[in-house]
Amino acid sequence: MKAAYARVVSNKGAAGVDRMDVSMLQGHLNKEWRRIKSELLAGTYRPDPVLQVEIPKPGGGVRKLGIPTVTDRLIQQGLLQILSPLFEPGFSAHSYGFRPGKSAAQAVEQAQAYVREGYAWVADMDLEKFFDEVPHDVLMGKIRSKITDRSVLKAIRKYLEADVMVNGKREARRKGVPQGGPLSPLLANILLDDLDKELEKRGHRFCRYADDCNIYLKSEKAGQRVKQSLTDYLWKRLKLKVNEAKSAVDRVWRRSFLGFTFLADKARRIAVANKSIQRFKDKVRQAMRRGKGRNLGRFIDEELNPLLRGWINYFRTAQTKRYAEDLDGWIRHHLRKLIWRQWKRNWTRYQKLQRRGLDESRARQSAFNGRGPWWNSGASHMNQAFPASYFKACGLVSMVEILNR
């Protein structure tokens, strides 16, 4: 529990329904831990409701996240530390999601190896609202195959069935695993391990990351046959539905996997999927709107750079760099637009452009040209006034430089 406490505190995270954050946890445990411990051992402990938060999905709809209280996160983390070593050794090598020593980058690189072997068709299987639809009885049956301690089984069951707080109203839950708790990823892998074993038994080449599973094949006909067979298997064996709208059989370069895709060249190079770039641009635009009126250097340091570093470090597996060069330029374009708008008046723009080195005639012509902010921020006068070196001096990270390190 001490190790679990250290992990929960380091992870920080939002407060649950009791509004207690990690800074308040130690004081709470000093008063309540004896009671909590005795209830856990007796099997009478009842978790608090999970606070439900809806996050918009890039392709439409919402993803439901469940935020347990910090006390329940502590208990779940303790359970995870005991359960994970029991189940992990038996998991498939083709399962990459939320596992120690495994990553999305490894999954994409393995997928590339299959494609280079000639398996350039993919059956892209997406499970419909997986975390909302996990059947509790099926999952508990799999957990009982390795766990016999009744108090542990009761604790897990109660976390699965913990009520949900939605817009201030308490709702019961009879299926699903709320995303947001430490236990959820492990429970998902326990349930889907049957799928992995079935695919291995059939001799398929596949990669699974949580509920995102791609099977690589040599023909469209084989892909359609596998897709239909697995759709039937998932429903009959695990009571899980395949999302037909998001699942498909296609060439690998026409589909994306974990935000990546493959180029239709001989090397089948890994590339960043267009949808991933568009989602990133949307996040940058949102950040830029929050940057209005703020000190530029502070905005770059506190808000923009963390976003850029996190995104590019995830996608550094891509084997092309052109996208990073394009995005670096696009971001500077947006920053020049931010500056142009901050100046507001044409007379201010005229004066500022002169201070940035433009001669009087060109500064006047540029400031009073009547064009909009986006056009001006991409024009030569703003590029001359604010070259890439200016933003580097402000502390802006370059995604190309990060990739070259």
C-alpha cells in the first residue's frame, strides 16, 4: 500500500465525487485507514461512486471517463500491483496496450514487419463501446481462474459495479469497466486475452492495443472471412459487439493504427495518419485561442511547448520527417497571426513593423493593406519581422530538432 500511495500521488489526477485531491490523501488515511483496511479484509468495503466525464471523440460521439475518488484509486493501485504479476506472464506477446515493457511504437513496428512480409491487407476490428459494454460475469469468471481469495474477488466486483455520478445524479452500473481507474486496463486485457489466444491458435499475424485489433492478411477475401468469423466469435464467447461502421478490410495504407499509417512505397514506411495531424492542428488552434493577450514567451513555455513535445515524442516512430517540417512552419504561421491580432490597430502594426526592421514605406504598405490576419501572418513582411530565429529565442521547440536528437 505504501508503494501504491507513492504511485497515486505521483500520478496526481483529478478529484472524484468527494472533491479530495492527492494532497489531502495522507491526512484522510491517517484518520480512516484502519476502518478501510478492516472493511477490505471483511469484504464489506463499498467504493464511492465514480465521477463520469465525457470527452469528445475525434470521429464524433463521446468517450466516457470514470474518475474514482483518490482513496479508491489507492486501493485499485494496490490490487493492480498484486494482480498484474499473476496475469501478465500469460498474456499474448501480440498484446501491446497498457502493459509493462510494451508500447504503441512496438505495436506499429511489428505491424510494419507483417506488411513487409507481404501481409498488406488488414482486418481492422473496432469493438463497439468496449469499456462501456464489458460483461461483468464473463470477466469475473476469468479472474476467478487465478484468484481464489474471496475478499479480493468481492473488492474487484464492487469496483466493477460501483455507481456512476452523472450530472449530479447517481446511476447504477451492471456492465462495463470505467476508463480512468488503475485497474481498468488490466481488466480489459484479462477479458480480451481469449481473443488473442484464438488468433494465435488460428495462426494469424496480428497486433492488439486494448480494444484496437488489426489482423494482417494477404488478400481481401481472407480479410473478409476473418472479420466475419471474429465478429461471431466475439459475440458468442465474450458478448462483445464489433463496430461495423469503424471496422473494415482494406489495404494497410488506407487505414490507420494507433494514429499511424503506412506509405504505399516499397519500404512500407511508417507515417503519421492524416487524421492524427488534423486532430493535432485542432488542439493547437484551441491553444492559440487561449493565447490571445498573453505574454508570448510565457504562452509558448507553459502551454504550447508541452503540447508539441508530447505529440512529437509519441509520433517519432514515423519514418518520414516532412510532416514535422510542415507543422513547424504552420505553428510559426499561427504565432505570427497571434502577434498580428494582438497589435489590433493598423497604426500600431505600422510602428511595430518598423521596430522589427522594416523600412517606413514597406511597414506602412503592409500595415494598411486591408488583408486579414491569416494572410498577413503568412506574408513576407511578417516572416521578415518574425523569422524562425525569433521564435526559437522565445523558447519555441522545433519538432524537427526533437526528431533529429
